Amino acid sequence: GFPGYSVYAASKATLHAFARGWLNELRGRNIRVNVLHPGPIATPMQDQVLTPEAKQMFESLIPRGSMGDPAEIAAAALFLASDESSFVNGVELAVDGGFSAI
């Protein structure tokens, strides 16, 4: 981990708990609740916490072989918000290049 990672991880766990609660509370209101889990994304935050060597090592662990692009997360979010996913409810979608599967 890195400094502050426990707070970062706790915030993700909190979103998971909220989503489970909202899924039941919003039943019958035609409101979908899904959780999007972005994986390692090439952002300024990554540049601040990872040295070039650490980034290369980290990318070697991702089955896709590289970090994702913010546009890939946006595309997944748009899908979940669209009518094309009208029967998708209560899922946790990992958009992480396969990282969570290893």
C-alpha cells in the first residue's frame, strides 16, 4: 500500500455497503443500483504515488499489460446508466484489465 491507502480502501468498502442497502431500499421504484470498480487507471494520482519503475512493475501484474484509460471507465459508466443495461441491477462491475481476477 501507500500512505493513506487505508482511507481509500475504506471509502470503497463504504460504497459497497451503501449500494447493498440502496438496492433493497429502492426496490420497486425502477431505480438501478450498481457499483463500478475501476482498476489501475492512468491518472495524475498514479503519477504522484508511483515511480516509473513501480508503474512498470505494477503494469506487469495487470493481465492486459497496461493501466486503463479514464475514457474506459466513462464508457462502462455510460453503459450502466443507459437503457441497454435496463436489466442490470445489483452488480459490481470491475473495469480493471483483469486485475481483480488474479
